[in-house]
Amino acid sequence: MNGNEFNGTVQFSVASGIMPWHDPGEYVQAVTGRAFAVTDIGDEREAGEITLKLVCATEATNRGVRLLDVCDADSAILEAVYATLFDANGEVAEELDIEPGWNNLVFLDGVKVAPEYADTSLRVQLIETSIATFGPDGIIVAVEEALDLTVEDWRQLGFKRIADSPFVYRDQLKVNPYRQAGRERSAVASDEASYICDSCGEEIVIPLDLSAGSYQSYVEDCPVCCHSNVVHVEIDEDGEFRVWAEPEQDRD
């Protein structure tokens, strides 16, 4: 993420019908946030815009409206989001490991930044502000390629890829896995190693259990893309170690 922090304000506008909502599609609210930079003379200049869909999942559930019907009634993209996140019983897909108790669903539609602010962190700051405002304890979803973010930006935001889909997601009830890994790394650096996930190319930090033997092999899901890897660890007599991984499906 670019280190030039953006200073300014964001003004949100929400399109919503008056309750009660009789159509499932009314449980989806279109939100637009316009970012303004404050100039040296105190004027405000428009700097960017973010658009998102707020799916009022809790309100729909409370009124006996199925979330599937809500997403299908709004758009094809939310229909695809629902099919990716939930199983045939309407439960969150087990492999996503999303904490129970989540509230609403937020779909980040797009972010635009004026050229003069392209070298600032405005794009990421708009996303963070929108999440804090509309989905502080929800599930946040986006199309990975739609927001024009770097890999570093995605790590900063704490998003994870959903396997076999164009989507990334963030569970607001969990700590950013990258920041958590950073804290653990600094605390026990001598007892950690890393491997490169063959599916997504991310460096994954793992703890080393020296008491488990000189050769170890186990399966774990990549915390970024959720693909399964067979992790191999070799530790020699001097305590030097070698770690590598291969996709589980390639294992003989």
C-alpha cells in the first residue's frame, strides 16, 4: 500500500425504501461514498468515490425472508456471491471458516480515485472507512480484479481468496491473518519457517515443532487461497531446517 496517507472526509449516501420492505430486493441498499480532500485554503475538492451494496441479512432473517431470495432479487453478482458463500442449506460454507454471529453482508462494488490522488492510500482508506461504517461485524466480499488493488493492499486489508471463484472475502469477527502472523513472527522467530503456496504464490509462515521429529509431513489449508498443501519439514542434527510444500492433489 502506498505510504502517502490521504487526509479528508467521505460523505455517504444510501438509497433505501421506507419500511416495511415487501420485496426481497429492498433488503439490499445501494451505498455511494464520495471522498473530499481539504485544500490548504480550506476548500474541499472531490478526490474519489466508492460504491457498495449493503445486504441487510439480519433484518431479512428477522422478518422471515431468505437471504437467497434477497440476493437473487437484486442482481446476478449478488446471486453469485451467495452461491459462493453459502451451501445448499443456507449455511456459510464450512471451508471459509467464518465465525458465527456475523451480521450483514457488504459487497464492495468499485472504487475510483482522481489521478492526482493515485499515489496516496485513498483507495484502501475508502474501503476501510466503508467497512467500519456499514459492516463492522459482517462478511465483506469483493471481486478481486475489480478494485485495482495490489497484493500488498489486499494483505493490508486482510482479505483472503475464495478458491475456484473470482471473489475475496474478509471476516470482520477475525483478526487480520497477516497482522497476526507478523506478531507471532516477532515473538518466536527462531521457531518459525515459511513455504510458498503453489496455488496463490503467497509466503505462508508456520510454527516449527522441533519435538515432532526430524521429518514431518502434514496437510494444511493455505490461509490466503484455501487450497490444501502437503507441508514437508526436515530438521538435521544441527537444528537446521528445510520446509517446502506441494498441492495435496499432486501427492502420490
